[in-house]
Amino acid sequence: MLNKTRARVTAITRADAQSVEMTVALEDSESRTALAYPALTGPVAVGDSVVLNTTARDLKLGTGGVDFVVHNESRPLPETLGDAEGHVVKLRYTPLQHAVRAVEMDPQYGHVWESAGSLMQTPVVVAGLHSQIAPAAAAVKAARPHARVAYVMTDGAALPLGFSALVRDLKAAGLLDATLTAGQAFGGDYECVTAASALLAARHIAGADVVVIGQGPGNAGTGTRYGFSGIEQGPLLDLASRLWGTPIGVLRLSLADRRDRHNGLSHHTVTALGLLAQSPALVAFPAGDGIASVPARTLAALRASVENSPLGALHRIEEADGAPGLALLAERGVSVTSMGRAPDDDPVFFHAAAAAGALAARHLR
């Protein structure tokens, strides 16, 4: 199923080099919000006639449920879109495949790849959901303001980095210093062919003191044990370990999610960290006065559920206080939600993610 329609651009609501948000009018005059990626479509302006992919909206999806510009009929496309000097193709074998300048092939980084094979114990925070990267990054900055934090976006969910308003806000707030896109994901400050190269590039090219890695917006889930995109969290922990980093897993905890499989300790975390991960890692558990809104007995029960799960037998659980990170997010005006819930709606979820960032700061050398 791929749905398309024509529309006319009536207003540009936000624009930068990566993405353009706009209001469009369909042929029946219905008004909608649409998104274009200039690197793929060329420029877009008010009055232009555009072809939209409406599949996500028609399926009533949540994250990603907007219309995307496929083609601008009002403007001739330039001969070259993307990077004219690139040699690695992303979105391969699709009509939107385009060349990027991958760090692995960029001559200016040739010396890096001659020697870079270790993360040198750099803390690597491995997130299962995109919303977890904000508390984690902010917690690092709250504890170590001058530490450089890089985000590696995998191709587990959204492929264009420009789709993430959260990343844009974190960079504007000074909470992320560099971005890298791995695999088929594209649009980062640095383009990488693999997650392994991206982690090494984050350390040796972007100069990161802490790396946060995880999928972009749009986690896919089916309700089955292995059918969710965040399952990559386990193998990514192993990868960080194999590259001699300090892997730190983010727990997915919730007291507000009404789904049994995600209430308390999520089955996603149990599967990814407990059943698929093979290498021991650190796992952050939220603690401290900042999470006083959660009864001590409830936190103790959550801690017991983690320790008694398969992941408790493999990993070392360390407590950390995520409150300073969440406070810094609020202070810098960065709004973050998960499943429509803000930090006050589900504190244990966000404190768990922030605790991972605080733990990373603690293990900085």
C-alpha cells in the first residue's frame, strides 16, 4: 500500500537545510501538514504543486503520521541532489537513493581508520526508544557541562535525521554536540555505513566523551517477543563492548502504560537486554530524591523485577540520580514525550533514561 495525492503549498511553517514543514491544501481543499527533505526534493515554496505520500496519515499512525513530499511539480530538479562528491549510496535501490560522503571513505579521515579500533572505554548509552536520548544526553551535561555528547541514529526506525524535532531541539539547547547517521539513516553531521564505524567516528572524529546510540522516531512494535525495532538495543550493547567501550543500557520502565507488556519492566527490555545481549554491561536504575514522587516500595519492586529477570543475571545494575538531567531539559526548554506522556506523567520512564546519562558521566575518564 502506497497512497499518493497532489496538493498546493499554502504556507511554510519551519525550514532549515534538512527539512521543511509546510501547510498544504489538497485538491478537495482539505488542509494538512506536510514535510519535505530538500536534499531529496529540492526547494519548496508557497504556491508550489507537490505530490504527497499520504500512506502514514491514511493508516492513522502516531509518530510519523504526516504527509511527505515526494516530488515538487512546480520546480525543475537540479541535476544533483545530496552530496555530489559522495560515493556511498543511502536509501539504496529505492527511487530516492542518493550519494553521501561517508566518513569511512572521506580522505580527510583516512588516518583515523588506520588506527581507530577501540572506543577507549568511552561510555556508550544504548537507548531502546528515541525519546530516551533526551534525558540521557541532558543528564551527562548536567553532571559534566563541558563533556561532548554525540548521538548515533541507527536505521531501526526513521531514516532521515531531519524528521527528529527532538534532535533539533537538543542541538539548539547545547545538549547534543554532534550527530551521526548509520546504515540507511541519513542527514547527520557525519554519515556512516555501519553502527560500528559510527561509534568509532563519534569518538575519534566527532571527539565525543559520551555517545548515545539508538533508533530514531517511530519505533515499530507488533506485541510479539521479537517483533519490535528496539530489539537492536541488545546487539548494540554487545557492539559497544566489543569495541572496548563502556556500554550502558537504558531500562524501559513505566507505571503509566496500561499495556501489561510495558507496565513495570517492559518486555522489550527483557528481550533485548536479557535474551539477546551476550556481553555484560552496566544498566542504570533510577534513584535519588528527585524521584520521590514514586513510592519507595514501588521502586523497590521495580528493582527486584529487574534483578530477577534474565538481564539481572548478565548485567551489573547501578543506581544513578536522573533528576538533574530532567531539570536541565526543563531549564533549556526542551520538551520530550513518550507515547504522549511527559516526565510528570510517567516519572519512572524518564528518570530511568536520565539515570543512564548520569551513570555515563560517572564513568567518564
